[in-house]
Amino acid sequence: MHNSEEPIKLTAFSHGAGCGCKISPQILDTILKSDTPKKHHPLLLVGNESRDDAAVFDWQNGEAVISTTDFFMPIVDDPFDFGKIAATNAISDIYAMGGTPLLAIAILGWPVDKLAPEIAAQVLEGGRAACAEAGIPLAGGHSIDSPEPIFGLAVTGKVKKAELKQNDTATKGCKLYLTKPLGVGILSTGQKRGIVSPEDLARAVKQMSTLNSFGEKLGPLTYVKSLTDVTGFGLFGHLVEMADGSGLSAKIQFDTLPLLPNIHSYLDQKCFPGGTSRNLASYGHRLSDEINERQRFIGADPQTSGGLLIAIDASHTSEFETFARSQGFELSPIGELIEAQEKAIYLA
């Protein structure tokens, strides 16, 4: 941990935390609504219509450039950890398209009248550390004086056009996999309330600081039919996007969902972020009635730098699991995609 001489509780300076700051899908629909006729850009392979993880532009040489940005307010109190988590989260959008990151630009908002610039320097150091792990430079950026601390990156990447992965290209029968356990939003709320154990917090910080570089390895695999990462809308929100975009519904095996330890004990104490309620207000009606309140709180928990949600052609699950094991992942299916039904998500 990288602490200043006087420990600062960064989360005390922000009203939201991490990807829990995301505007809900429902409100986002209103913001993005436009009466301006859309101009067709033939070289824009992925825009915001599918709510995918990044924009993709065709270089017309068999390759495409990927462009993304992500930033948020502190989810942890340690400045270095905050910077590393925010940067890891932003770089994830490149990996979630099956791509390779190339370079990053920093986005920094800092309450200069409340927090010393030395603390902001530690945040940037965390960002540099994540970029170094990804093998890319933090090549510049822009900073403003803002009421709350904000940090993130704009990241540019590349991908072979034939290996581009999207969130709306799944096929019926695909098995679903998730590479990181859920519960980050619950634990970060526990930190703000002062009830999270040091061990549980350390696990969450380590997970949020771990790059989703596995996504780059998935690009060449043709049996990976759809790919996205799980962030502020929670597992259910991003799965609804995948299912709707692909014209399907999903079944979840709740007993196989990977969860961070002790999540249920925090939920017993009514410990969940405000983003969970906003998520459920947006898409709760898309969930089958059999999904109970506890399951909804877990599935709608906003994840910061969450795992990859992967849809695999069912005839290649054994091959995929063997490959994942070679990359350090012990994965089992968490569900499957089925023919479109009245609801988007059901229990298996």
C-alpha cells in the first residue's frame, strides 16, 4: 500500500464509488436519445448503438483501432490503489473487444482546495503501474480542478478485424463464463460504512487491480461468440445487453456464480451500494420473478474492474475450459443463452 504521511480516506470525498458512479441504463437511454439524423460512417465498425465496451474504427488493412474512456470517483481510500484500479478498469474495455492496448491518456479531476497535489501524484503512480503491467505508456492527459476526485484513462488499442469480439453476437445455446467473482460493490460499500474486514477488502483490491488481459487471448478463438466485461451495470445488466443485442434470453445457474468471500454476511447487514437499486430500477422488470431479492442484489451489484463475461459455442466448452486452465483460470459455466422469451434472464 502507498500511504501519505497522514492517511487520507479518499472515499469520504466522493458521493459515489468506482463503477457504482455510472448513470443507470434507464437514465442513459434518455441522455443518448437524439432527434438528429444519424450519419452513417462506413468505417465505424462499432459505435454506441450496441452499448459495447469501446468504439472500433476500420483501418481498411485487416486491422481496426479501438478507442475507449472510463473514469470514476474513489472506490478505495488508498490513492495508489485507486489509480491502479481506475486504470485497470479502463484498459479492460480494450481486452473486452479481443484487442491489444497501445497507449493511454490520463483523465484527472482534483479538489485542489481539499486534497494535496502529492496525493494526486500517488493516484497517477497507480495509473502508471497498471499501464506498465499492460505494457503501454501513460502518454499524457488532462486535469481539472473539480469538487470531487476523479481519475481514469482514455485508451487506444488495436485488433485484427476478423478477431473483433462484440457484446451482441452470441448464438443460441452458448455457454456463459465469468472470469472474476462478484461482490466488489458490496465490499466497497462495507468499506465506506467501516464494517469490511481488512482481508475481504484486500481480496477486492487485488481483484480490481488485476488486468483482464485474458480477453486479448480470446480474440483469435472463433468459438468465442460474444464478449464483454462486467462493470457498473452488474452481471445482470451486462447480460441483458448481451442477450437483447443477440436476440436471445439467458438462464443463470446461480449456485455456480463465483462470489467473493463473506458477501452474504454483508448483505445480511443491508450493505449494498446505491448503484444496485438504480440498476434494478432500470432492468429489474427484465428479470424472471423466480429470481429472489438476494439473488437480485448480487446480480445487480455494480462491479468495478469486473471480470469478462464470455459466451462460448456449446460444442467447444471442453476445449475452452482447457485453454482457460492453461492461462490460469479454472472456469465452469454460469449459465447459457436460450431462445428469446418474455424476460431477459431466468434461473436455470
